[in-house]
Amino acid sequence: MPRPKKDGCVFDGWYDTVSNERVYECSSEYTSLIAYWIDVFSNADIIGNMTYNAGEALTKEDDVTYSYTFTYLSDMAGIWGAEANQIAFKLRPNSDWDGTDFSSKEEVTLDKYEVYCFQGISENIVCYNLVDGSTYKITFRLEGSELRVGVSTVQ
């Protein structure tokens, strides 16, 4: 099935309007489908080893860009499966575990900033080669209906 686009939102799948169930494959049994959209930043937080497993609010930079700044500390290793000098995290649009979180290959495009990131451990976004005591900024940016994520060093 096609993957539609809508500015300011991320596509979360097709739903049958009769059964209100998510549809994974196209079938003649579904006569009326509706696209489900998530307003990514309306109530979002970030959670991962750098938040010590507590949801933290994002900072609004403009209408389509939010960020989270943190200082990497060596005691973050081992949380969320991250190894030494790594962070592992997800963006949660509802500040809880209900609904979609943004971390998988379908949902997020990772930008190549100064810190290399990949989608790994349990579909978390993982960044590595962080330095103990250094400050980093994770930037989330919506470009149309594409969510882009990048991590950079704060000078």
C-alpha cells in the first residue's frame, strides 16, 4: 500500500474505518481505509540511557525543529543496552509508551552530523564514540512528513 505524506505529521499506518483495526496488507475485505497521522511534537519527549530511563522534554527551536541537549557521563553505559561511550534512545510523541515511538528504519532518517548514529539495539537509535564529560545536542526535524534526527557536539 502507498505511504502518504502530510506536512508536520508522520504516517502511522492505514486503519479500517469499520473495525478501527490497523491494516497491514491490502485485501478486498477492507472497503474503507483511513490514513492515521501522528503530530510528532505536540506532546513529545525523549527517553534513553542519557535520560536515565526517564522521559525528558524537548526544546522547541522552530515549528519543525526540536532538540535535546545532554552531557555524556560514563555511568550511562549499560542502560538501555548501550555500551561505553554510546547512547541509545527513542522519541515518544505521546510522552508515554502508548502508540508509536520513533526509532525504527521506517520512521526516522538519520542525518550524518559529527556523531555517527544507527538503528540498532531493540530498534533504539544508537550513537557511539561519545566522550565522557562532553555535551551533545540531538536535533529532531520534520521535513514534510519525514522525521530527521542528528547528533552534534556542543562547543
